[in-house]
Amino acid sequence: MKKRLSIIHINTHDLEGGAAKVAWRLAEGQSASGHDAVMLVGHKNSSSDLATPFPIDIDHSLRDRRRQEGLLDYELRGSHRLVDNPVFRRADVIHLHNLHGGYFNPFSLPLISQEKPVLWSLHDLQAFTGHCAFSYECERWRTGCGDCRDLNSYPRVEKDATARLWADKREIYARSDMTLVALCQWQKSLMEASILGDKPIELIYNGIDTQVYRPFDKGAVRRRYGIPQDRLVIGCVAKGGSFGDPRKGGPYVEAAIKALRSHLPNLFFVNIGGDAASKETDLNTGHIGDEGEMARLLSAMDMYIFTSLAEICPLVIIEAMACGVPVVSFATGGIPEQVRDGVDGFIVEYKDLDGLIKRMKELAERPDLRRSFSRSSRERAVAAFDHKIAESRYEQLYYRSLEAFQAKRTRVASGGKGWGPEAPSVLLLYRSGENAPEASPTLESLRKQSYPNKTVVAIGNGDVDVSRFDADLVCVVEEGYLADRYWLEMMVDGYDGEDALFCGLRPLKQEGTRFYADIYPIQACDGRLIVYEWLPACVIVKKEHASFLVQGPAGLTGQRGWKTRCVGAGLLALSLDRYMAALLDKHQGKELWVYGAGAHTVYLFAQVRRLEERVTALIDRDPANQGKRMGKASVMGPEALPLLAEKDATVLLSSASYESEIYDRLMEMGLPPRQVQRIYYPLGASCR
């Protein structure tokens, strides 16, 4: 019987993007097969125990200079400490996915590969280009980049340092021991010709759940979405919509549909994935997050059109095939390996609009061919691209990599702390408050903590004498919080007698995903523990300081002389609505103004009940927003700020990216801090 593996998937996000979807499905399937598989991510958006965030830890003294120099993620320090992360230490295998996206320093890679066997699935080309995720027709990545033609291509750089970035990657890879995974043969051939060419490269196609993505009754689905039964339905899918991303080839889709309408008056076009639409669109669905709903919408189609200009092995192609939908696509990336031309659909030359229209017209006029392609597509998806095939291939590769790593290793790793009798004991006090649910998700998340040396005590709505408990550390967690499975272990890991340990808070939208950025209401600054907003679950203190938690400090608090440590990730979650309600309760009876009238405010109003009703006015620096109305309030320019001091009103800062900058500007203007309400208190910000 083979060893049960502990597998860590490392990616930018847990939910957002194709790489996250692949990593999540692998971790979920591997867990169901008996392995211990989790994700370590830079940005956690879900509430699932399957994913745990780790601290990104930006070196603010380097950030602006590095960005001005065009160096991607060189200011990040959190990934350097992954080898000390308790989740990482217990892993048998590390499976990397996207390493770009502002969370991982590329110089961390050699250290990680020395500690554990590493596999790296490349979901784009960024690993071997100077900076871009897709190089299109450019081939300078073969010889060293430099003189870049498109600095704005994701991930964007402010200055052309692509030659240095490419050279640094080559040096990093020379010091890294890892196995690479290509997602299609087309990508594998490029990898073999790149600075990664001397590494072992395996080919494993992406997989999907063909039990979720399956044909549904076309008539029933069309009735559900109000799509006429007698129309020829053509559709496309893209994050943000095909018309919202130039890489997805929106102009080709629009031109093809427009050209076909004169020949096919019964054509009905469905655009899935975003808000950006076209006058050629008959149904624009916006984002569809539920896979079952996506499968139904795909099943309503007679034909799927795909005009993306840069891809590797797109999941949506095989999702459409699994639903029995014939595909017509450009020969982009590995798509010809997914769709067999003339068997499952039609593949035309890259950017060949005339060829695309010709094949779409042919398929539209031949119902018999659509039926044949539909059957073949479904059979092909099940036989070649079911997720269990990919899981099996990866499992075999994990075992081979682990065996090779152990054979080559000259020293034996500690394999983790192995919490013993000297591990600090933690008392977790669960305060249920009034009207707490019988089956409390908060209490359950505390009981499920991976850290063994803990005691969980429910204290209702009152206080408790902590002296009767044998504990080194104490934390009070109120009803409503959700703790990640590794929250306590990551907080206590490396405990060295600190007076207080604290972490960030992940604000949750109504559907349970993260709202913008993590919140740091408790911070250390200049030898003090600063408490901006009293959220006791964010801090763990020595038992002798338990009164600090039970009673709760009021306002800005300084505990001089305390030794503190911050675990930078948002390891706790709380609903945004509840958090904002607590903030705004402090300002009852005062006028509420909002600084910022952009997208952040639009979404904040949508997520927080009654906030829009409380707002008297908004302020925004952008002249394009000034004079508009948001709800009942008008948007004014910064010249209105002096009115705030006169009215003794409160101004709420509504910006995840520029909160610190706005706050500092208001302080320089002389506005009293008591009149300014921040939301995020980002790490590294001024402690005023």
C-alpha cells in the first residue's frame, strides 16, 4: 500500500482564475482519495479549509524603488519564510502553480526546492519570459528578452527591465531542483527551447469533472434562461466577458456574429462571463460562478466559438466539449490538441476570420454534423480530459519525485516541529453572545484547529476566570468569526515568549468570498501594541495579560514594552457587513461622508446594509466622478473637505489601494484623527 501523501498546492488565489480552478480541483480530489492536500495562497477569497493564506510581507522600504526599476515582486519577503511555515514543513510534495501575481518572490524558489520535492505546473509562459504571461508572436524569450514591445502586457512593469528579469530567472532555475509540468505538447516544446529546457518536463493535460460538465436537456435549459427554442444558439465564455479582454479576441467574435446574421436570421448569441457586451449580444449573463449553472448554459448552445489570441490548455474548451457542444476555434496554443479538427469541431488558422466564419456557417447549416460533433466531443472529453485522469498522473509523478528527492538528499530534514509537551498551551474562549446559532460555525472552526495543545471553552455572554486554566496563551473569539484550519498553528508556530501575537482579518462578502483586502486592526509600532478596532480574535496574549482581552481596550491603545509578533496573513474571517456595522456604530449621531466614489464604494454600498442611507455626501479627486450622485448623496471634490471639520462629521475612507495615502493627506490638512474612519489599516502604514 502506497504512503498517504501530504501535498501543498501554492498559487496566487484559491478561487480566481484558471490556475486556481485546477489547483483547487486537484486538492479536492486528492483529499477525497485519502491524501492530505491543501492550498497555500497569497490571496484567499473562499471560506474553505482547503486553502490557507500565508503572509506576503512587503518590504515597504524597497517597494516603490523596485517597481520603478521594473522588477516584479522583488520586494516581497513572505515566500522566503515558507520553509518555516508549519503547513509547508509537514508536506511531502510541493506543487507550484502560478507564482506571479504579487505574492511570491522568485528568489524563494531555490530555498523551497532544497527543502522539499517540487513540481511546477505552468499555466502560462511567464516562467520563462522577461515579464509577460503570453508572448504572442514575440520570441525574444528564446535569447534573453530586453527592448520589450509591450510593458503593459500582464503582469505589467513600469520600466523595461525584462533582460535582467530573464537573466535572474535563468540564475534562479540553475539553483533550483524541480520537475516541470506542461499542460499541452505545444507548451512543452516551448519550455524545452527556453531557460527551463534542462529540467525534466512532464505532459499532463488539465482535467474537468465530466459528471458536473455533461449534456443537459437543451429545451429545459433554454426555457430556464428565456432563450427561444427555435433559434440557433452560438456562445462564448471568458472571465470578464469576451468583449472585456483584448486577449480573448472580442473583435473577432463580434465580426463573426455580425457577418453570420445576414445568412442566419435565427442566430441567438450568448456572452458568458462578464458585463462587457456588444450590440451583437442577445443574452449577456455576467459572471457565472456555479459550475452546474455553467454546464447548463453551455448545454443550451448549438455551437461554441473561441477566438482567444493566447492560451495554453483552456478549461472552457473541454467544459464545452463535455457538455456535447461543437467548438469552432482559432488554432491557438494547445487547442488543436483538445479539439480534433473535423471530428469534435473545427479548428482554423490563427486569426483567420474568414475561415472562422466559413466553418461556423457550415456547422450552422448542417444539423447532422452538429449531432456528430456533439457525440464525439462528449466522448473525447470523458476519455481524455476527466479530472481523475489528471489526478492519477500527478499522483504517480508525486511518488516518483519524492523517491528521487529522498535518494539525492544528503541530509534529513526535521520534518516539522512535531509539537511536543513543551509546545505552548492555548486557551480559546468562545463568546457566543446573544442569539448564537445552535450549531455554531465559529465554535466548529475552533474545535477543528490543527494545533493539538489547545482547550476550547464556551463562555456565553459573560467573563471567565482564566487563572483556573493551565494555559500559556489566551484568545477570545466571538461568534461570527471563522478561523482557518491552520490559524492557531501558524500563530503559535515559533512562539518565543511574546506578549501578543496577532494576524489580519479577511472581510467576507455576502456570498462568502473575500472583499478586496485583508484588514489589520491591531498592529505593532514603535514598541507599542496599537489597537485601532477592537477585534479580540485577531490577537493572542500571554495568560497574564488576559484582562486585556476579556475587558477590551477602548480606542487607540498603547501597551509599551510588549514583545509582539505579526502573522501577516488574514487567517480569520468575518462578514464585511458585521465589521462595518461595528465601525459605524462609533459614529452614531454624526454626519457620515465617504472619501472615494469609485468601484470600491459601489461594491461597499452593495455589500453593507443601510450604509448608502447613512451617507450625507461623497468626496472624490477624479473630476469625472464629481457632480454625480450615488444613492441620495452627491459627489464633491476635495475642496469640500474643510466643511467636515466645521460639521464635526465623520469621513469614511473607501479605497483598498490608497487608504494610507488618503489618510496621510487628511492628517496633513489638519483634520482630527477622530473624524477619519479607516477600514483596512494596511500593514506598514503610519501608526498615527
